[in-house]
Amino acid sequence: MRWYKLNATGRQPTARSSHTAVLCKNQLFIMGGRNDSLFADSEESSIKEIAVLNIKACQWEMLKLYGDIPDGRWGAFAEVIGSKIFYLGGMKLNEYKNMQMYQFETDSRNIRELVRMD
């Protein structure tokens, strides 16, 4: 196995850790995560954005989302089925999101909440 550094074009995603990443249709979706340097400005370290790397074009895109957009979180789980990403759980600084599940339709960029148990 050999590693290569990608020189992707487009707007780079915000630096983060504990994010969720899944591959769907030659696109790498990076969701959520944590960046503690954001806390000084907003008193929040979780990241809400979803970034997509088109593998073939080697280009980043920051998604414009529609629907029930989840709060920023880190440590969430995701699974891909067809063109849908199912996004479950995670946490924020003082809150677990353990029973929130979202469905993200990658073709339409629409998100809808499927399960919420507070």
C-alpha cells in the first residue's frame, strides 16, 4: 500500500477531529467533528458543516443543506445505503445526541430527522 497526498481544489473544510466520514458514489462526505479553537469565538467547538470531496475531480465542496439540519456534533455514526446516508448519535460539549437519527439524501442534498428520543 502506498499513501499519496491529494492536492484538492475548492474550499478546504474546517480543521476537525472526531468527525464522521463515509464514501458514497465516488464522493467522500465529512460530517460534523470538533475543533476546540472555535470555542473562543462562539463558545461552541462542534462543527455543523458537511464537506464533500469528489474523488474523481479531486475537488472539495461545502454543501448547502435543506430540511432538518442536525446540530453540530462529534463522535457520530453514519452508514450508507444506496444514495442515502444515515447519521446517528454523537455529542456536543454538554449533551449526548444518542437517539437522534437523520437521513441525508445525497442527490437532493435534503436532510430529514427520522428518530428523536430526548
